[in-house]
Amino acid sequence: MKRLLSFLPVLAILASCQSEQEVKRQQYVSEGLEVYKKHCSNCHQPDGKGMAKLYPPLADSDYLTAANRNAVLCGIRYGFHAPLTVNGQVYRQSMPANPQLKPLDVAVLMTFLSSKFGKDPAITEVADVEKALADCRQP
Ligand code: HEC
């Protein structure tokens, strides 16, 4: 019993770290939603379903996956250059760049996108964004 009790503080610390991450995640998701509404939902629509053959969906998109995360981060910042195939449909219009978005804006936005539309709850950190953008920097 005594031994068991000595574990409790460790468990409490683990639990509080986990909930700190969860609080941060929720904060990123709600800030990301604001960035989305301001810069993205005009085209991709508030529900992420896109618009006909003009704007591809983000909800259940086979492009918006964890494996493609760096490509998505680069596309958000520097634009996507058509054609792009999403869920079997070819999109022929390019997407404009977003030079006004800071790495933190892109991090909260990506956390929102992957948790809301991509079914991947992982937090995208500012450092992840900076690294991805450094690798695809364009003039
Ligand atoms: C002016 C309309 C427009 C706006 C605004 C816009 N997009 Fe796009 N987006 C497009 C188009 C068009 C494509 C397809 C580009 C291509 O074919 O190369 C695209 C492609 C994408 C893709 C990859 C394909 C997919 O559906 O998974 C992602 C992810 C994406 N956009 C996210 C965003 C995010 C996040 C924002 C806000 C910062 C945004 N877009 C703002 C038009 C737009």
C-alpha cells in the first residue's frame, strides 16, 4: 500500500501534463477556426466540403493526411499550383499564397484542419511549421 501511494504523485504529474497538452490543443483548434473563417472558408466553405469542381474539399480529403502535412503547410503559405487531384477529381485552378500568415497562424490553422477535417488530433507546433517552410521556401 505504501509503495502504491508513492506512485500517486507521479501519476498526478503525468495526468496534468496530458491535460495541459489537451488544453493547448483545444486552444489551437479554436484559434485555428478563426483563421480558417477569415482566410479559407470563402472557397473551401465553412463545412470544408469545397465547391463543385472549383474548390476541393478539406473534409475527408485524401490529400489532407498526416503523411502530406509538410506539403499542406507549404501549400497554405506559398499556394498550390494546379492541377491537383483530390478524391479522384482534378482541380485546375491554383490556390493563392498566404504571405500574411505567421508561423503561429499556420500552426493553429493546421491543428484545426487536421483535427476537424483530417481526423488526426495531433498538435502542429510552430517549430514544425518553421521547419516545413524552410524546406520549401520560395522567393
Ligand atoms: C481563392 C480560393 C481559395 C482560398 C481562399 C483557399 N483555397 Fe485552398 N485550394 C483552392 C484551390 C483552387 C485548390 C486546388 C489547387 C490546385 O489545383 O492546385 C486548393 C487546395 C487546397 C488544399 C489541398 C487539397 C485538398 O483539398 O486537400 C488544401 C489543404 C487547402 N487548399 C487548404 C486551404 C487553407 C487552409 C486555406 C486558408 C488559408 C485555403 N485553402 C484558402 C482554393 C482556395
